[in-house]
Amino acid sequence: MNHLQGEININKMMNHLFDQGVNQLFKSDFSNNHVDTNLVESEKSFSFELAIPGMSKDHIHLKLEENVLIVETIENEKEEEIKFLSKEFDFEVTKRHLKLPKNIDRSKIKAAYKDGVLVVTMHKKKEEVLKKTAIEIK
């Protein structure tokens, strides 16, 4: 196998891992439109980076229902109808469901929107270390 074939195989494996592994871990669901999403993991947190260009932060809504983070955009209200001669893009309503893992501290979820990218950061819970305990028999 030459160097280029190895690189192509690694890319295929990484794509499969991302498509299957991350989707299984977070069980994301698309509704309406596609939202490009990156998932970043650090030692202390997970972060979703969602590409939502053309929206103000006032038109993006986040809510948590049980262990599912819902990201939804609403349309900008247009004061007047515009007659387009050509239209190649649109800012449509988008909704994305992201299932969160159990080790997320729900009280420490933060979100920021800048330059068309919404970053939702979720801190991991500290894992409880189970100590050995002797149980007395009576």
C-alpha cells in the first residue's frame, strides 16, 4: 500500500468513526435543514460548534429537554416583501436535536454565538470514585 492509499483509508475510517461513533454517542437528529456541526472533546468538557450563518443570536433558541439539547432558529421577520431577481441562499428555520451523554453537568452548559458559529460547551461531571468499604456481618 502506498502512502496515498493509506491516507485515503485513514480518511475513510475517520469519516466512518465520526458518522457512526459520534452519532451513536450523541444520537443527533436533523429536522428541516442540515446544520454543519463539529464536536470537540477536551479533558473537562464537550463542545458543539454549529454553523448558523446569517442569524442574529436573538433568532437562535436553545432548550434542554431531559438529556436532549434542542437548537432551533426562527426566521427573521421581513418588514417588506422583496422581489428577488436571483436567489441562491436563504436563512430558513432550522432545528437540531443533540442527545447528550449522561456525564454532562446540566447546570454548567454555556452557549456563545460569534461570526455565524454557535458554540455550546458542556462540562463533564466529575466521576465519583467508589471506595472499597468493608461491610460488617452481624
